[in-house]
Amino acid sequence: MAGGGDRLRRWLEDAAAEAGFAGVHVTGATLPPETGARLNDFVSDGRQGDMVWLAETAPRRASPAAMWPEARSAIVLTMNYGPDHDPMDNLAARDRGNISVYARGRDYHDVIKGRLKQLAGQFAAKSGADVKVFVDTAPLMEKPLAAQAGAGWQGKHTNLVSRENGSWLFLGTILTSAELATDSAETDHCGSCRKCLDACPTDAFPAPYQLDARRCISYLTIEHKGQIPAKFRAAIGNRIFGCDDCLAVCPWNKYAERAAEAKFHGPGEMPPLADLLALDDAAFRKMFAGGPVRRAGHARFLRNVLVAAGNSGDAGLVPAAQALLGHDSPLVRGMAVWALRRLLGKEQYMTLRATCLPQEDDQSVLAEWG
């Protein structure tokens, strides 16, 4: 029996490597009670913001077996998406929209899930066990499960850190009814380092290992459905979709290499803000087809780009921002006002305000005019 298990594990590691995964780790399909308790505290404090599904699915997230009672083991697979440069360098190009490293190439859900399904099907045929696959879209707490399986540890920024791949890791999970030998959990190697905490532009970490999503730039530019709070806009800089700061400064990244998967490689340069402001909905969909940026939708994307435009100091963007004062979405109209207020001198702004003040029922935009 043990010998058969060893052969299955060797096959699994070989097949996973052939599919492009960086590592294979196995743990039981349960999580300790404190994992669910931490999630409940996070939700009770309201730190999930607009992500209402976290509260709705919290009982099922507490443990994989709560979602699928037949599950006995979890096979956690990692895939490296490391960039070929320090993404912090992109923050200096204020005339360009900075997109998070994970979102510069193809959508990782699509890339990983297809390979995961194929691998799981082969595993099921060899083991005779049932399987289910997950890539970040089901109520499965993948990061605690990955840490328990030894794929890495959850750093002070709450993301997974690996000694081999730093902070640049995608996760995929195969739950199975098979009873597999488990790996040991990884030890926390953060030590006294707090670079990730200190790097956050919006102070989104109330304490080490805790995140307040409502202050996180990734949340604000991707998940948040409303207008971005004024107190965070300047700190967002040119980040138009996501933020990499806490990941990029991790010292363990010195061991990371560029993603082996070419589909995760992004463009050599970030797109100019002027070009992005000119995108209509069809052009937006075409430009970001097959990538994660499309998740934001056109209106929220323009909202983000206008924040970056307002932070750019480039008066050449005024005509493009002014053209968006008539956009269908109040998110876009309101943020166009804010961008213009930042880009124009006081006299020019007041003249524009006098001629472009919207109707009284457009309260969200009236608030931005001030």
C-alpha cells in the first residue's frame, strides 16, 4: 500500500511539473477551527467591504470538508508568475497606467483551471478516487490550506510566501476522496521583517497578518463598486488595477525567477493614460480580452484611470478627462471632476465648474465639484 502511494506521488509530481506547476503539496481536507474564527473576525469587523460573498459563504469556507464532506485530501499546486523586473519601478511612470503583475497576461483562472482539470482527471483514473478542482472562485480558503500543505507560509501581508518563488505564486487545488500521505506545514520565515507592512501606501494592515480590504488598493481598484474614497486617491498614484507593493518588497523574492509560463508575461511597457482614457466599452473589451482587467468593467476601469490621471500632473490629459464629464456612469463623471480639479489651475477649474455643473439630481458628481 505504501509503495503504491509512493508511486502515485511520484507520478503526480512528474505530471504536475510537465503541466507547468512549480510544486505539489498534500494535506488533509480539514483546517483548524482558528482559521474559520479569523475569517469570522474579519467579516465581523466589516473589513471585507463590498465582498459580501465572504460573509455569505463563511461557514463553508471554514474547512474544505464543510463544502465537500467526501473530501479526505487536498492536493495544492503552485505556479510561479514572477515578473522580469521590479514592479515598483513602474510607479515612477506617472503618465502610464500601472497594472498588477498578475493581471498583465492571460487570466490565471483560465490557464490554471484547464491544466488542473486534466491533471485531476488523470489522477482520478490512476487512483480510482473522486476529485474536484478549485482555482480561487469557490468558497475554499486556499492560502491557509497551502500553508498547511507546506507550499509556503502566509506572510505578514497575508499572502503566501515561498522560499523558492517568493510572493509570486498562483494556487490551484484538487480535493479528492483519496486518503493520501500528507506533507508538513511550512514554518513562518518572516521573522522581524515588516517591509510589506511599511510599503503599503494606504496603511491597509492594522497589524501583522491582518488586512483591512477597505483600505487596500487592490480591493479599491478591482472589487469596490462605488467611488474610491477621496482620502485614498493620491496614494493610489498610477495604479489602475491592483497593487503589488507589499508583494514586491518581500526579501524572499530574491529567489524568485520570471514566470516560466509565457501566457503570464505582460507587455514591456504599461499603457499610456491618454490611450486608456480614450477607450470606449468595445475597445476596452478588445484590449483586455482574455485578461483579468476586464473584471473591473469599463466604467470602474475609467474611474481608476481618472484617479491616475489626476495624480499624473499632466495637463495634457485635461481634454480627455473633460470629455468624460458626459459619460453615462456617475463613477466616471465624478472622478473626471476630481481629475480636472487636480490638473487645472484654480481659475481654470472655477470657470469649468461654472459652465459644466451637472443637474441637481446628479448628487455623486455634485459632491465632487465641491
